[in-house]
Amino acid sequence: MLDAVIDAVAELGYQDTRLADIIARAGVSRKTFYEYFKDMEECFLAAYDMHVGALSEQTAQAFLGDGPRPWPQQVRDGVRAFLGYLSDHPTAARVCMVDALGASRASRAKRDNAMRSFTFFVDAGRGSASHEVPGRTAMAVLGAANELIATELLYGSPENLDGLAPDIVYLITLPFLGPRKAFAEREKAIAPN
């Protein structure tokens, strides 16, 4: 049912998706649906949580890696993992990153919480900065990265998401490392590991 709600919302939009659309895609009865969820929103939020949880886990594993390494390398690895998950799950990527904004108040709150949970990866760069970086930098950087990703999901192709890695690495490292070092990190992100 979680895949069915993602597929239905991707095709129809959240506001135009009806319970009948979900149960038809899932191949379950209305009764079965209500044994698991009280309504469509609860099902949608469970699907959102499933994908964002997997995305967070995959990104964190790549970021933390097998041991200590420089923060810029962690960023490159984390960004590649993040974009890789989105490329592997393009329908869920679009629904979770774009459609969730217009779905419901609860989905917007979950999206905001998800964005805040990723600030750790950006704020970890504060130790690499030779200057003070404003407190809201991580949210601003993630907002910019999110906009690049959302634009590609809406108007481009999920297969092109990996191509955003160099620019996203640059955006994340710039406030902490400065333009010259951030550009060098961008260049490293162009070449595979």
C-alpha cells in the first residue's frame, strides 16, 4: 500500500488522489486498507517516513563511512549516496521532495523535520572553517540543494541527478572552506571515487 500511495500521488497529485486509486494500485480491499491505516493521509505519511528513513540511513552510512576522514570527503560520499537513493527511487523522490509540500500540514511538518535532520552533515563542517559561519547556513544551503534537486525531478530526468553532485558539494563546502577550496572539492566530486 505504501508503494501504491506513492504511485498514485505521483500520477494524480495528492489533492486528486482518492482511496480508490490507492487500493486499486495495491490490489487490496477497502477493509484491508482500513486495517492498516485510518485514512489516506496516514498511509501517505507512512510511505513518506519509509523513504525518508531509508534516504537518511543511506546518506548517514556514506557520510560516516568506515572511519574518520576529512569532512569534504564525507560530504562528497554523503551527497553521492543521497542522490543515488533518489535516482534509484525517482517516483518516491518526487513525491517526498516536491509533492509533500502541497499534501497536508502534517506532510509539510515531516518535510521540515527531514530537512533539519540533514543539517548535521552540513554543520559538521564548522570545524573546517577558519571563520565564523552564521547559524542558519545549513538550512540555507540545504534549501538551495533541495531546489536544484526538485527542479531536476520536475523538469529534467532522475537519471541526471548524479550530475548535480559537484554543484551540491560546492554549495555545502563554500561557507566553510571559501570559494577556492570549495571549487577544488567540486572538481573532486566530478570524478568518481
